[in-house]
Amino acid sequence: METQLIKVSTVSKEVYEQLRSMISRGDIPPGHKMTIRTLAEKFGVSTMPVREAIRRLQAEGFLQVRDRSVVVPNRSLDEVRQIFFIRQQLETLAVEWAYYNFKVQDIERLKMILFEMDAEHIPSYDWHLLNRKFHLELYSKAQSAPLLQLIKNVWDTSAAYIHLFQEGGDSFEERQAQHYLMIKLLEEKNAADLMALVTQHLTDSFNRIKKEMDM
């Protein structure tokens, strides 16, 4: 009995992680309805681990259960605005705590991520993954596991909208220019301007989403 519990828990964790990732990258778009049985068939598992994964995702705000269906929340513009405001508060705090902990080798790691993002014809999804990696690497130097976990959670609730409404083009170029400026401000140990830039970076992201949602 104990072995079976561990096995189910492991399967539930895998279903949770895959489903969370699919929602975050927009593979399952906001407003999309599913059934527990359909999800179980998709992942090739019984309904029990799917139910456990759904309970976790529901508690985190990634899913809602309506009647017998499971749906990705279709957030209002005001809800998206609130998410980005929360991100601003958390991410600027992380920068405030992190900037003086950076060593030369830490900044070089950030530069290497940006070089990967500069690759010609990089797929949109790969760029977004590297973008997340860049920011979380930056915020990790705050040396606060609770703060970093909060940032990850809130980031992922906004990720689906970023994937849906910010697909490459000039958006990538503008954000990448801001990333390089962040590096410059880190090297100069200019905390005030770095915090202001992170705020502007998020404001620009929200404004792009707002423009699309208003259409």
C-alpha cells in the first residue's frame, strides 16, 4: 500500500508539471475547457493523479472547475493588470536585494543567456524560456528562496498571455535592448535605475498585452 501511494504521488507530480507548463506557454489557452477523463487519456494515466494535479493547479489559480469541466481562467484586463502590478512589486524588490551580490562571473552568465536569445530565427517558445531563465537568474541573487518562488508563481500566471500576445518581431528587439541595459546598470551598480528599468520592462509587456486584448 505504501509503495502504491508513492507511485501515484509521482505520477500526479508529473501530470501537474506537464499541465502547468502547457498552460503557462499557452498550449492550453485561456477559456479552453477540458474534462478529467480527456486529460487522463491524454497523459495515459488514471483519473486519480489527474484529479490531484488539478486540485494543486486550482489552488494556484491556473485552473477552475466548473460543473464537470476544467477550464483555464479567461482573465479580464483588470486581472492581468493586477498580475503585472504584483510582478513589479516582487521583481523590483528582488533587484533591490540582488544587485550588490553580483560578481563578474554572475554577470557573464547573464550575458551568455542573452547571446543565446540573440540567435537568428530562434523559435518564439525558446526565446521565452531563455527570457524566463535570464530574469530568474537575476532575481536568484536576492538569495531569498521564498521571494523567488513567489516570482515564479506570479510569472507563470501571466506567461500564457505573454505567449499569446507577444510573438516576436519588434517586441523581442525592444525587450532584448532593455536586457542589455540591465546588464550595464548591474555593472555600474546603479540600483535605482535598474529598479526603474525593471518596472518599465513590465509596464511595456503589459501595454502590449492590453493593446491586443482591447482589439
